Amino acid sequence: MTGTLVRAGRREAAAEKVRLAEQARIQAQRSLEAVWAMSPMEFEEYVAGLCRRDGCTEVRRVGAAKDLGADVIGRLPDGRKLVVQCQRYAKHRTVGSPDLQKSNGTARSEHGADIPLFVTSCKFTKQARAFAARHALVLVDVDLLGFWNSGTALSTLLDLDIGRTGTNRKLAPGD
């Protein structure tokens, strides 16, 4: 009887953990309504501000028509160079592998990135996540952006295994 109660308690605890994680994801997503209303330049400034909040130095927005795939450049607290490509898209869009290929082609070679980071206000396709995993690109999709916006440190996001995290499920315009 005691073993049955212990197992039931563990199942309830596991279910509660899943429920709380989903609730946190939804709350983080709701806090992004203002992000979806931003202009591309405002989105770049917003991302630069998150980098500064998390201890990055020498942070500057460099995005422009001929930015060669860098919208924000800075240094992580440990001194590594961070090059960020920002894409503020509608929440029902996705970012595909071709977008990442362009960014990957310039982040290290043109800008000297130690950490190339791609931040978007939507989802990445499965192919994009696979490409990022193969080329050591850090991806922050709408869900992770919500957590970053809510206080999760950039250093935590850099340690995620993008090949196994995230989803490529598109959000409906009303989500």
C-alpha cells in the first residue's frame, strides 16, 4: 500500500511539474505581445537591452540594410564575442534553414563571432534546428525569447542543446 501511494505521489508530482512548465511557457509567450508589435529596429534594440541586462559589454546595435547578418554585436561576460541576427516576424511564421545559412556564412567569417546567436519572435523549422546543431549556432525562438524576457539569463540559453530542444510547430495567429 505504501509503495502504491509513493508511486501515485511521484506521478502527481511529475504531472504538476509538466503543468507548471507549460503554464510558464504560456505566460512567457503572453508577455511577448509587445514584441510582436515592435518594428525590426525596435526588436534589435530590445535584444541588445536583454544582452546588456545579462552582463554583456560593448553591446551595440549595428543592424542596417548592409549589416552582413549582424544586428547586435557585443561581448559576453566571459569575453567571448557575440554576434546576433534578429528576426522579428509574425508569430505564425517560421524561420528556415536558408536564413540560418546566410547568418552562419557571415557571423564568424565577417564579424569574428565566438557565439553566433539567432533570435526570432516565431519558431524555427526542424531543418533550421538541425542546421544550427551541426554548425554550433545558438537559436532563441519565441518560447525561449519569452523566458529570456522574463529573466532567464542569456548564459542559460547558450547552454541548451538546440538539436533536442524547441519545437517547429507554428503558432496560429490567435495563439
